[in-house]
Amino acid sequence: MSTESTMTGHKYGGVFNREHVARFAEGNKAEAVIPLENAGAMQPFVTAISDGIMQGLMPTIAALAGNNNNSGMVGDNEALRPLYVGTLIADERSLKELQRKMHVIELSENQRRGV
């Protein structure tokens, strides 16, 4: 009897809190092991999930912003399109991206006003 056939596999996923030996990537299918009590190890997955949520919401948010252009101050919907900043939690990269976008807006407003 091979060890492979007696080892527990996790092809259906789950949360495990007891130490054990297991098979992963059964049938050569990709799997990930995420230590739930290690925030640093979980961060790439948190980022991927929040990116997916924001990408799913962006068309709806952009449509809402485009439909609420009643101020008369901005002529095109592009200026009202929401900026995706990276994650729901503002990390350094996201804050720098926001700062760059704010600078572009400031330059555009200064040019419009003739400053």
C-alpha cells in the first residue's frame, strides 16, 4: 500500500486547526496554504480579494458617477469616474497613487482657472 493513497487530501478545501500530514495539489490542481494567524502571509490574498471586489464594483460606481453629473462644473464623465486606489486599506502604494492623481487634478484645475 502506498503512502500516497492513505494520506488525507484537501481538494475540497477547509479550515484545519490540528497538526497533520496531508496531500496538496491532488491531480496537479493548484492549491494554496494560507496560515490564518499570520497577517503578512495573508496579505497577498487580502489584496487579491479586495482587488476583485473593486473591479466588480467599478462599472456600477462609474455609472452612478456619470449619472450624477449635475454640478455643471465638469463637462465629461471621465473626470467623475472613481479612482481605484489599490486596496480597501490604504497602503503606501495606494496613497502614492492617490497623491499623483490629486496632483494631476490640481494641475488641471489651475490650468482651467488660468493660474
